[in-house]
Amino acid sequence: MKWTVTMSRAAEKQKAKLSKPVRQMLYALIGDIEAGGPVRGDWPNYGKLGASRHHCHLKKGQPTYVAVWEVKEKKIRLVEVQYVGTHEKAPY
């Protein structure tokens, strides 16, 4: 069964400000989460931020871009992307 991935209102606004290559990496990440679930050990610098929060790097270098997502409803398999942007402003 597939996971459903939504984006918070803030993440939608942040996504619009990303460059095209970084946005494409975000779409690839969302596709991987939908297919395989929220634990993405195959992405660079993936890490758990708590029981249900996760993050990984979308682009390394200066600036580094990250995505942060949270499992909202495990029984219905719902994940929400809460932040997409530079590493400096990430809500760790």
C-alpha cells in the first residue's frame, strides 16, 4: 500500500522559491516516500529527528538544501513535508 505525502502551506511556499534542480530532487524524494515509506536511509544525510520526524539533504554544498517531514497518521500512511529550504533555517 502506498503512502500519501502532503505538503504544509509553508512548505508549498518554500518549494516555489527553490531552483529547478532542487525542486526536482524534492519531487524524487516525495516519490520515494510514497513508494517506500518515510524512512529514507538511501538519501544523503538522512536522519530521524524524533519518533515520527525525519530529514535529509536535497543538495549538498553552499547552500545546503534539506527537507523535513513528519508521519502524521501511521495507520492511514500519511506523511506531511513541513520544511524545504536551506540548512541554516531548518527546524531541527
